[in-house]
Amino acid sequence: MKRAILICSVVLLIGGLSAYQSYYRSYAGEAQAAPTAGERIYLENCAACHGERGDGKGPEADRLKTKPRDFTEGIYKFRSTASGSLPLDEDIFRIISRGVRTTSMLAQLHLSETERWAATEYIKTFSQRFKTEKTPEPVSIPNPPQPDTELVALGQRMYTDAGCNQCHGSDGKGDGTSAKELKDDWGEPIAPTDLTLKPFKSGSDPGDLYRTISTGLNGTPMPSYGGVLTPQERWSVVFYILSIATRERPRAMMGLVGDEVQGMRIDMRAAMAGMMGGRGMRDRGGGMMDRNMRDMMKDMMGR
């Protein structure tokens, strides 16, 4: 069985390899002889999904359930800034470093901290907003109160009073009365999160949830509640959500969830393309992705 899984996995990886090599050759001829560090890192590690021009139209984009971010409009879901604002550099760096759970955007920890900051700076070049708008101030995240039954009960009331149930459902399962009608800013259908399932996209730490409730998610119907709920009320909603998040999403190989499996395949194809003379992960000297590939293959072979 393990050998059969290995064979299927290799077939899936090789299936997209020629497309990767063609893609790398296409931009290699267009790139400057000495591209900036950020440009090189982006092209080798991000362009397969987000596109060479940062428009979210990379060669892998059509395969993905959650579409890659279009960086050209400067609209970011996960930020520590007010609704409608640009993200901070730290926000972009955090997503590169931590990834977005349940999506193909994996943590890019095979890149050094310096490389991740270089990629952050390069990603900003895709949108004119970063040149014309002032750097926004971060939303304050105060220390959380001690959770107790009274705070959770308050959160349950606030969840209903603030209208969270209309999208996320009375039990938090994403089946509210408005759920089927929701669309993002590009007119695409978007499903509200099932709050009973872990992990959450932005992170399951209480501070991550507080930040999302406070800032909203740009480009989606999820608004900011920073001006609607007090800090105490927002914390109460956070702890109510954590109290109902009692189920784990199904996990696949290496503990990956949802589209993370596809993200691993994409990263592995990029790595293989680099090893076979493309760009990708070549000469990285045993980075995280190389180790993951070796470990997964050994596990599948039972060695």
C-alpha cells in the first residue's frame, strides 16, 4: 500500500514538472541579468501560484480551491490594520512565515528571515498603493482577560447581537441564512468559516482571532467589529468561538489540512524543477522542503 501511495505521489509530482520547467524558462529569459534578491526569491518560490506579475494568475492557480492573492490591488485579508487599509510589512512577513492554514499557502520556512523580508519588500512593488498611501497604524490588541464561563456566555450573546450568526450560523458551522449569498469583492462566491473546526486560517491563538474580529477581512463580506464591540466584548466573542471549536479538520499526509496538501505538491514540484536544472530550490542545501520530501518518501516506503 505504501509503495502504491509513493508511486501515485511521484506521478502527481512529475505530472506538473514539465509545466514548471517551461514556466521557469519563460521568465528566466525576461528577468534582469542580476535581479534583486526579492525578485529572485519571489519568482522561485511564489510565482507558481501568485503569478510572475503578482496578479494571482500563476500556472498553478486554477488547481486551487482558495485562489492565490492578487497583489496588484493591495487588498489583503490578514492584517493588523484597520478595515480597508494596507497591511504592515510585518503582516506580509507573518503570512510568508506562518502560511494560511487550510490553503495552499504554506509556511515558507525554507527561506531565511532575510529572504522572507526581501520577498516582503518585492511583493509590495506590485501595488501602487504602497507608494501613494501612508503607512497605517496597527490596531491595538490589549492583553486578554482571564476566560471564564461568564465571559464565554457574554461572547455567545455578542455573537448573536453582532449578527455573526447570519453568516456563520447559530452553531458556528458556517450555515447561516446569508451563507449561500455571500460573494467577495470580485464577485466570486465565498463561504463563511465553519468556526467549530480547527485550525483557523489566520491562526488559532486568541490574539489572532481578536485581530481578525477587530480588523475584518478586506475583500470579503467579513467586516471589522472594532467600532461596534468594545475590547471586552471582542475578547468574549474570541473565547466563545474557542469554546465551540471542538472539532479538528481531517488531516492528510504530514498532518496537512485541506488545500495544504496541494500546496505541498506545488512546492515539491518547484523543488524538483530546481533540482533538475530549473530554478526553484536548487543549491539551498537541505532546506525545509528538501527535508520534508526526504522524510515523506522514507515514511511512505516504511523506512
